[in-house]
Amino acid sequence: MKTLPADYLIAHTDGGARGNPGPAGYGVVIHGSSGKKVAALSQYLGRQTNNFAEYQALIAALEYAVAHGPKALKVISDSELMVRQVKGIYKVKDATLRDLHARASQLIRHLDWFQIEHVLRGKNREADELANAAMDQGSGDTRKLTEKAPLKQEFEGIVRGGKIELLEGMLPEGATVQVRLKP
């Protein structure tokens, strides 16, 4: 997508599962183009696969970029499978991953610029630590604390064809919503 903008976010993402499937979590570290850390995200995902967790990390980074801007994002991941699927090199065969891939693709379309690249695990250490901390917390080991981006609580939308379309922002998958009509 286009040339590198002057202002963009860089997200190191990682997801993991102990047992595959097993207790899973993701970690995302986001820096501005100047190198300053702007967010550290992590979440325990319950019993899931490693690939599921990798996609959830990507989606978390994309949702952050769409909600907070700038709408330009470079993702760095150690998941070769996910990176190649997002780039269209590999097909997405698993039904669950197809849904997650579709969600990621939808979010990418909300950005002005997007790039994704694969790195070896050693170059993704901080995101890996966050993913492991999330798995630790989910399994009852709360020795490590992680930051979580504040979730936006109120969204505006419009009804078209009987469906609500958000005017700005994205809701996390599985979010419970309450609809209130404005006079």
C-alpha cells in the first residue's frame, strides 16, 4: 500500500498457546515512528491454538491503529504462517482462521497504509514476554502484570439496511453492546 508515510505505528505482535491447543495469550508492543513506546497490549484467550493467538495479536494491533491513529501501521510478527496468509502468499484453510483473517482484512481496509513482515522469534522478545505473561495470568500465575489499552466505551453509528454501521472505531469481537436511539 503506497509509500512509507512520515508518521506511522510499528507493532511487534506475538501469540502463543501452551499445548497447542492450550492456555493461549497474545502480546503487542506498539511504538511510534520516532521509536517511543505508545502501548503494550496483552490478553489471555482461554484454550486456543497458537495460530488463533497470533491472529488475535494482529487484530489487537490493527484495532489500536484504527482507534488511536495515525492510520498507518507496520506489523512485525514471528508467525511466518500468519504473515504469508495476510500477504496472500498462503491460502487460509482453517475455518476459524478464515474468520480472523477476514476481520484483520476488514481492519486493514480502514488504514491509509499497512505493511507486515516476518522476523525470527529473537527479534520479537518484548511481545513474546507479554504473550507469556498473559498465559501466566490466565493460568493463575499473576506474578507478571501487563498494561492494557483502555477500551473505548461509546461509539456512534448509523442504521443502514437494518444493520448498525459504526462511524468511527471498531468493536472487539464478541463485544456485548447496548443500543440507545438519539432523539
